[in-house]
Amino acid sequence: MSHAESPLTVVTEALAAHGMTDRVMELTTDVPTAAAAAEQLGCPVGAIANSLIFRAGDEPVLVLASGGHRVDVAAAGALFGVEKLRRADPELVFEATGQRVGGVAPIGHPSPLRTVLDEDLAGYER
């Protein structure tokens, strides 16, 4: 992905490549929290998947966390083989994803990121 492409276009194309053409909903207002996103979408806050970029050593990694949870950086770090994850700065987030902090999608990144997924998300149909 070139950084000149719209993140919405990149995500839509990534989903379409996997046969998921009806999965993108662009919100017209800011949703700075999982609770705000859940309200806009009419779903439980736990069903919101927060895409969070961290550093595992020098490597950017992705944690997909339920909107109802806080990330335990030590537990998640262990899954990546480090003692503790550190939050990535905005420059690294953009470099790794092509997307800005606050609007990072779980897909459509220039290169694949090692990822862990909050298993509680599986408890939601959508």
C-alpha cells in the first residue's frame, strides 16, 4: 500500500480480496473510544475490536483487543516473546499500518504484522 492511498480504500480492497464486500461502515462522527463506536454501531462495547500497535522490542506488533478490555502488556508481551510490550509512537503506527492513531484497522497494512487476538471477541457474532 502506498501512503497516498486512502486507508478506507485499502481496507475495503483487502476485505474484497477475501470475499467480504459488505463489511465496511464509515462513521461520519469521531469515535475516540470503543464505547463511542459501540454506541454509533448499536452493539456491545465488548464487540468492538480495538487495533492497537505496540513495540515488541524493535518490532511493531498488532493487538486486537475487545473494547471492553485493557491490554495486559506483560501477558501480551509474553505471547510475542518479550517481557513487556511498549506502546508505539504515532510515527511507528503510521509506518507499520499506513493509518493514523485512532483509526487503525486490523487489516490493509503495507506488510503483515505479528498479531494476537483477544479471545473474548469470538463470543460476539458480529
